[in-house]
Amino acid sequence: MTVSSSIVYECMPKLPKSKYDPIRKLKVIFSGLHFAVSDFSVAYKLVLSVPVFILSFIVQQWVDITLILLATGMMLASELFNSAIEILCDFVQPKEDRRIGMIKDIAAAAAGISIFVWAAILILESSHLWKLYKN
């Protein structure tokens, strides 16, 4: 540590040490998931993923299960980030602002890309499972 960085480190306020509480963290996670699932744009995507996931599990297509889980998780995470960014932007700047609009558009584009990938994977996996079912 250099002299200047040690001075900066010493000047920084000490944060109170908090006891790690995994139960509280789980409650926060489930609270966030509750907010997400209560949003129709997230809920219907999960409803579409579940039957394909279950069918993949029944026919023991483990790579398909993993792919569906990854795509659904990526989509859900990006939707949560998008929602959080939109809520934060509205909190910081309740009036219409061109810069806030750009930030929201970029967040929506990121969510849109993940939704496109999720939908493509779901369609491909559904058709793959349909072929397995027919044979």
C-alpha cells in the first residue's frame, strides 16, 4: 500500500460490522422475486418456461434442462435489472428527462436481447422435445 492510498484508507469512515444473516438475505431475495413474478411481463415468461423444463426433465434431456435453466435465469435477471433501473430512474428524476429516457432504453434493450435469446432457446428446445416425443 502506498503512502497516499494508506492516507485515503485511514480517512474513510469505518462501516459497522454486521453479522452475516443468511435467513435475512433469503427473505430479501424472495421479496425481490415476489415483486418480479407479480409483474405480468416476467410471470408469463416463467409460465412458458416451466412446461418445457418439466418435459425436458421427464425425457431426461440434461443438456436441454441446463440450457433452459440458463436462458430463463438470464432473462429473469435482465428483467429484474431493467425493472430496478427504471424504478431508480423514476425515483431520481420524476420529471421527463432525455438522459433518463436513454438510460431506460438501454436497460430495455439489454432485457430485450435476453428475451430474444430465451425465446429462441425455448422454441428450439420445444421443437427438439416434440421430435423426441413423436419418435
